[in-house]
Amino acid sequence: MKAATSGSARRRTAPVFVALVGLYGLLLLPGLFFPAYLDSPLGLLAAIPYLSIYLFHALGLPGLLQHDGACGWGWCAPSLAGWVFLLLLWGGLAWLAARGLCSLLPPRD
């Protein structure tokens, strides 16, 4: 059995990445129709990327939340910079996961 070359692994990374993002979208989809789903363990698991913005704000990264996190009694929504940060961070992690999965798959002939 031949090891996967870096070229074949790179060609397969994009479809695996799209599949991972699609599965995450499917995990979020019931929350649109059943709001109580978001309180379930799967809903909380799906919310981790969104809620991580508050962790990074607490760690001191400025500009991630609207009004610098001072929203009174409510939770501040992410700012535009916060949304970009979340997309780059979790998109990059999903891309690395796709690369890792492709390196474990047998090569295509």
C-alpha cells in the first residue's frame, strides 16, 4: 500500500472540508425549527464556536464584541472583527481537521 502523496491529499482536502462544514450546518439546522434543541447537549456542542468569542474577549483580545463587551444585562453580539476572527479561527481548524482526515485516508488510484 502506497502512502498518500501530498498532492493527492491536497486535492481531497477541499471536499472533506466542505463535508465537515456541511455536517456542522446540519447539526445547527434543528435549532431553526426547535429552539429547545439549542439547550440539548448537541445544541450546546454546536454553539461552542459561537460562544468561544466570549472566551477570547475574556482573555483580552480587543474589538471582538460590540461596545467592547459593555452591553448592560445582556450578552454583546460579536462585532464585524469578531465574526471575521471566528470564521478564520474555526475555518482554519476545520481545514486542519480535513487535512488530517485526508492524510489518514488511503490514496486514490
